[in-house]
Amino acid sequence: MTEVINVVGGAVLDSLAEPALLLVARRTAPPQFAGMWEFPGGKVEAGEAPEAALHRELREELGIGVVLGTELKAPDASGWVLNERASMRVWFAEVSDGYARPLEDHDELKWISVRNHDEALSLPWIPADLPIVRALLTELGTAVPADSLPGH
């Protein structure tokens, strides 16, 4: 049996208390995802706590320190299913140190409105991240009908 790859992602907001903007990152690789948008983050290393992995990944990929908020509730205890081998847990976060810039794995960062779901949904997201985007907008009080998502 193949072991599940645990991935963590940051829903980095301009403010945990009064969120208006979400930081998203455009992938450069692998080829099938290059040019698509995602939540920054990465793999949890052996023996590493998921929260510690998220702090490390955001520092490596974006050059930022963050304060973590709550975890975005996923439909499964292991997180959001990305593919047959990987699942991702996502935490809300706010920048506490540094200035976000694309250091690894991304060529562009963008702050998008969480109040204007058309802006959020107009981006070409990595397909596995779309349900997470919808849940995030719902959690933040900007519910999105399922039929307004691309591919639905």
C-alpha cells in the first residue's frame, strides 16, 4: 500500500480578524500545472508537525513568517484529497514578518478579493484546489454556488 503524502497549504489573508484579500501563487512546475494558481505550501517532512511544515514552506517559498489561524475544515479527516496519493490540510494565516515574493516554485503572487468571488474563480486554479477555494469563500461568508465554479 502506498503511503499518503501529507501536504499543507496556507490561505494567507491580509487580516485574520477582517479578511478582505487572499494571497495566491502561480506555479512554474510541473508542466501540467505551470501557469495555474494555488495555495502556497508543500509537503510535510517525516517527523514534522503540519503547522511547522507550513511555517517552513511559507518561509522557503515566499520569504514570509506568518501567524496561523484556524484550519479550514476539510471533508475528510486527512484533509483535502489532491490525488490518489496526496491530501492537503489548509490553515488561514496572516503575514507577521517579511514581504511576500515568489522565491521557489512560483513566478507570480497576487492578492485577490475574498469578497468578489468572480475574481477568485476567474483564475486558472490547479483543479484539486477548486473545492478548497469554494470552501474558503463560504467559510469567509462569501458563499459561491457550485455551478459557478469552472468545470461544474
